[in-house]
Amino acid sequence: MKKFLLGTNWKMNKTLAEGLAYSAALMTIIGKYPQFEFFIIPPYTHLWKIKEALAAQKSPLKLGAQNMHEQDSGQFTGEISPLMLAEIGVDIIELGHSERRQYFNESDEAVNRKARAALKHGFTPLICIGEQQADKDYGVSKEMLAKQLKIALTDVPAAAIGQFWIAYEPVWAIGVAGTPAAAAYVEEIHDFLRRVLIDRYGPSGAAVPLLFGGSVNIDNARDYARLANVDGLFIGRSAWEPELFEAIMVALGTITK
Ligand code: 13P
């Protein structure tokens, strides 16, 4: 049985000192919850030190980067390459988060190039997709999501199944201004995404982990986690303190799929 995935994106939060304290606390906590596979996605500047701390404890906590350039090196001021992240020993590359799409004009095509580069370098791309409020209002959420997903996975072969994860994060549900999605809506969309993946890859598409994110909190986490097509939760604010994250682990209990 595959473990339920549970992770947090720190976004542009926490100093290195805060990040190290958080990581130390979380490493201790997760030992009590072997039913989950955990990951954290800190800012780039923290990755080396946190990786050292994880390695020193032989922690199963997985480490991710919030973005990556698709080229190995070059004239791309301010960017970080796959080789640099491989040197650190990062496991996961988060790609296409709605904040990257919204504030840094990241396109579906760029997400695809980065996803292929991440796979080539042995990382697990965590590809984020999500519709805007206006898409939902116009009734075109599924069309938008299918487009994002299909473009992101162009030329990603079936052999890569199991090596990439998809996070569905409705833009209208993310962050302080977000509204939590109804669980029934999340299941409808995850079921749809599952079918898109099966259309694309055949039956093996069913094995692609589908995470949900956007205003996940202690009150709604279990409702989302028990949905048939939700394989993990990707959490922001509600997991930024180790004790609050642990409260969610307790609320989730045992998730059997
Ligand atoms: P919030 O849980 O703070 O809404 O953020 C979710 C998110 O963006 C995870 O990537």
C-alpha cells in the first residue's frame, strides 16, 4: 500500500534559523506517524543546511525546491539549475505553483520543459495545476485543468509514472484570501484528473499520485484525505508551525486507500 503524502510549501517564509528549528521539530514528530510520507519545500537558501540536518538524522523527510530552471547552466541571472539542486540531494521539484504562474508569468510550456528536465535529473517533479475563480464561474474548470495537465506532461513518457506527482490547487482556494473548496468538488475534479491521466497513459495513469492543496486546515484535512482520488495533501499556512502540522496528522488518523 502506498503511503499517503503529506507536505508543506513554505513559500517565501522563515529565516534559515527558523527553518532549521522547524525541520528539527518535524523530524522528531514524523516518527510517530509512519502512515504518511512527508516532504517540506523550503526556500532555496535553506536547502543545503536542511539537507545536512536530515542526513545527520537519516530522516525519511523528503526535501523539495520551489522552482528550478530547465537548463543545466547558462546566462540566466537569478535562476537555479538542476545540477545545483542535484548536488544538494533535493528529492522533489515543485513546478507551476499558482504564485509562480501569477507573479512570474510561468507558462504551461515552461512547466513542461522544467518537468522534463527534473525527470532527466532524477527528481520527482511536483506539478501544480489549478483553475482561477473566473474559470470556475464560467464553468470551464475542467477544460483549463486538462489543458494545464496535458501540456505539463507533453513528452513525459509512461515510464516516468511514479516519478512525478500532480497537485491540484484551485487558485481561489489558496492563501489568506482563499476559500476552502467543498470536498465533493475536490473529488469531482480529482476523479476527472484521474481520467485525463488514464486517457493519456492507459491504465497505468491511475498510479500517478494526485495531491490536493489550498486552505487545507485541521478542520477540513480529513474530509479531503478520505476522498477516493486524493493521494496526499499539500499544505501552506496550516503546516508552518510543527505543532499545527502535527495536529493535522492527528486529525487525519489512519488513511486507508
Ligand atoms: P495554503 O494552504 O496556505 O492555502 O497554501 C497552499 C499552497 O499554496 C501549497 O502549495
